[in-house]
Amino acid sequence: MLYREAGQFKTSYAADQQVFPIRQDRIGVAAALVVAFLVVPLVANQYWLSAILTPFLIFALATIGLNILTGYAGQLSLGTAAFMAVGAFAAYNFVLRVPDMPILLAFALAGVSAALIGIVFGLPSLRIKGFYLAVATLAAQFFVVWALTHFPWFSNYSTSGVISAQKMEILGFAFDTPVRKYLLALSIVAVLAIAAKNMVRSSVGRAWMAVRDMDVAAAVIGIRPLPTKLLAFAISSFYCGVAGALYAFAYLGTVEPEGFNLDLSFRILFMVIIGGVGSILGSFLGAAFIVLLPIFLNTMAPLLEHRLGLQLPAGLTSNLELIVFGSLIIFFLAVEPHGLARLWQIGKEKLRLWPFPH
Amino acid sequence: MMTAAERRSGDVILKLENISLAFGGVKALSDITFDVREHEVRAIIGPNGAGKSSMLNVINGVYHPQQGTITFHGKVRHGMNPHDAAAHGIARTFQNIALFKGMTVLDNIMTGRNLKMKASFVEQAIWIGRARREELEQRAKVEEIIDFLEIQHIRKTPVGRLPYGLQKRVELARALAAEPSMLLLDEPMAGMSVEEKQDMCRFVLDVNEQYGTTIVLIEHDMGVVMDISDRVVVLDYGRKIADGRPDEVRGDQAVIDAYLGVAH
């Protein structure tokens, strides 16, 4: 790295157990937060805020949610979009049906609703593992979308099943412009990301990782497998539920159940794989990568055509996205299953020793 | 002069009576009775497939025997699961190292103290009050164990990168972190070099003497067993064939036959 921890000796366990034990990391994170909160709203235009940065934050939140379940607790899930759908529709209904519902409370309750659904679909995890559990969560995916479409009550009897998110207001302050929506999403994501980081570095996080790595040994040192897994399902679904509510309220404005399909679940799973399984930082990297890649390809392809004087067949650019995604997934699964976050870490370790090999 | 056994051993704390365990038609253990006294080093030996590991799994609740009673600290236990066993102060290590591969040494050992942590996940998420305090208290305890087992230099290393001998030591550390009253060791010295075995013997005896922990161990190295254990129980084909002090067991004809084979 450009910096190292030389000279920063820890004299207490409290100092050693900080989230970021190296001073430069703390400065870096603080700087990133300052940029995100103060600089970005000033310099970014509407397109960047509403079409790139806000969805990036929301996907990062959902990715943290899935990472808690899959990366930390080791329970593979294909139902992420379903839990987001529960969050979106629950927030809509809480605001619609409860008079004077504060929006943040509605988001929290949306998360809790998703958590309850998550617990129900997490119950099979005591008995089944791996791919079979993934199939069980696939049931959640199809069941939730079916239920939201089939019972018109959820979409307040709208003929098309589409819901329009209500206005967001906190203490009379309306979050109606792209900048304000971005800041609201950023605040919620920042708080929940710190909470996730705290959980995974304390005993609940260790219990998840213990169950993931060696469940018999975990049971023998006194970790109950079922409550541990169900807690992971609940918290993961809570994060996905809040992300779903933000997806409807701060990003799209109008959503329908079909929008939360299996494709979305897979997208978020790809973010986890590419970003890094079992890493909070990786959740942000993966989300950024997958949100930015199509935009990058769409900008680069015409440029490439122009430079090389080629005429790419129509529709190739959109398929190019899928091709690049597919190859990246294969690359990461085969070469670096721990994703961008691990590559970042390896890079840091190499640079610490550079120019010596070891 | 008192022997080591008399000096250390106290009352019977674990009594196993007529334990039988079968998997379908395969009888793993039949009608086994023995006891463990407080503070002693109790060895279970026997040829491969004799049922030694099954015996440990019965003691800490991984397996439930079809017949027999287990009395621990004067209480008869029925259908105890591993979590209850851990809560009652029974810790163990495994024959094939069962560490949490993705975690550092420190986190592995901290996991051994999870039962002592009472803060809810909400407190831990906010990282205030009890959660923060507990984390520091438990860290201090864990550091004592790290000092005791001399693994300070690998504290922050992911366990997957460690050599075999050190992994075994980290597993012992994780078991000790629970401050158990009884420690079950399943072949703690298997596959180790002579130096590593000597280190491990020293740690086992130190644990026994300093913390007064009762130790039940399975081991194949007869030299080790004869040197460090107070009493030995010998199993063969799921049956108990001998029980007594190391020198008694060593001279027992049934034991010699079981190990060396006998002409039929």
C-alpha cells in the first residue's frame, strides 16, 4: 500500500479492536464519507445522482444483506429480490394504511416484515444445505411474487399491480429531488453498513462464520445452529427489505411485483461473488462494479466502433454486457472466489513487501 | 509417597453406566461402564474402530446412546445436546482438526467464549455498552490463553495458513477458551513430530495442573498414554476389555491380545 501500519503500536485491546486499526484507513473512510455527503451533492448532475449513485447505494445495501446470509453465515439464497419486494410493498402499505406514518419508521417496519418472511423461509436451513437450500429459497422468490400479484390488497387494488411510492417527508422536510433522495439513501446505507460491520466483528458474526465453516464444531462449543442461522436469515432479510423499500421510494418511484424477479436476485448474487463473499467492503465494490459496467460498456462500444471503423451488429452491445458478466463470474469463481475485496487485500499485502517477494 | 493419580484425583464427576450405541445394525458401543474422577487425566485407548470417538461423542451429546445412563456432577442426563454439554463445562477437540478455516486464530479462540457473551445483536450492531465491554473482557481472557499456549505470534493469522501442529494447538486454545471443567481430547498428538508431541503433552499436563481441568483423552501413542494418564480404559470392538492404572493395563493379557492379535 501507499501506507503501512509501521509505528502505530496498540497499547490496549480497545485500540486493537477498532473497525479500522490503521490510522490512514480511518482517514480514508472519513474522507470517503465527506466526499459522499458533501462533495457529490454539489458536483454530481441529476443523471448521475438518480440513475447511478442512488441505485448503487441501494444495491450495495441489498448486497450487504445477502453477504450476511451467504458470505458470513454460509447459507446460499436465491430469494433476495423477494425479500426486497416484501420491503417495498410493506413500506408502501404502512404509509398508505397507517395515518401519519413517519417514513423512517415505515422503512424499519418494512425491514421487519421482510425479516419475518426471511425467518419462515430460513426454517428449512436446519436440515438442508447448499444447493438444496438455494432451491428452498427459490420457493420464497416465486411465492412472494405470486402472492403480491395474486392478492390485489398489497397493491391497493391497482389494476396493473403497479404501486407508486408516496412522497417521503421527515419532520416536514420533503425528500423529493434527486439530491435529497440520494442523501437519504446514503444516510440509511451508511448507518446500516456500520451496523453490519459491527455485527460481523462481534460474537454474533463469529457465530455465523463458525456455523459456515464447521457446523459440528460450532455446536460443540455451544453455538445453537438453528437460532444462529435464523438470525442470519432475519438480519439479511431486514437489510434486503430496507433496500427494497428504498428501491421503490428513492430510486424507481413506481414498482410492480414482477420487477423483483429472479433476475434481480441473481444480479445481487453476482454482486456478492464479484465484490467478495464475506466482506462488507466487497459488497460496495461488487455493487459499484455491476452498476457501472453496463454504463461503461454502453459508452465504450460506440467509441470503439468509431475508432476502429467497425460496424458492430445491432444488439451486440446489450449482449456484450451479458457476455462480460458471464465471463467475469466464471473468472471470479475459478480464480478468486473471494472477489474484488480479496484482490484488494492481496494487492495490499504484496505492496507491503514490495520490492521483495516475501 | 502419593502417586500422581492420588494427589490429583478427586470425586467421580462423570459416570457412564451400561452405555450401548448402535447405528442401524452396527454396534458401536455395547454395555460400557466406566467413570471419570475430578482433576484426573483419563485415557481411552483401543485399536482402530474400537468406538473411542463414539464414546467422546456420547459424553458431549453429539450421539445419544440407546441404552445406559450418564451421570455428570451427580445429575442423570437424558438427551443432552452439544449445546447443553458446552453450557455445563464440557469442551472438546476433534480428531480431524475442526477449526473455522475462514477466521483468524484470535477469532477462532474468541468463538470459544461465545457462551459467555450475553449482549444482543442489536447492542453489538451499535457497539455500545455491554457489547463493547464484553468484547474487551473476553479479549483479555483469550489473550491469557494465547500466552499460555505460546501462540502470540500467529494471533492475527487465518488458521488455514498454519501448519498442522499449530492448528492442533489453536484447537486446544479454542476448547480452553470456554474454561471447561472437563476437556475431551480426540487424538491431540496424532500426526505430530516428537517435539510437537512433547509440547502438546506439556500443555495438556499444564492445563490439568494449573486449571484443575479433568481431561479425557484418546491417543494412539502408547508412550504418551502411559506417561501422562492417571487411569486408562481400553476398548475393543465396542466393548470394554480393561480399566485401571497404566501399568496394570499394560500387563493385561486381553489388552495385549487386542493390540497384537491372538491366534484363534
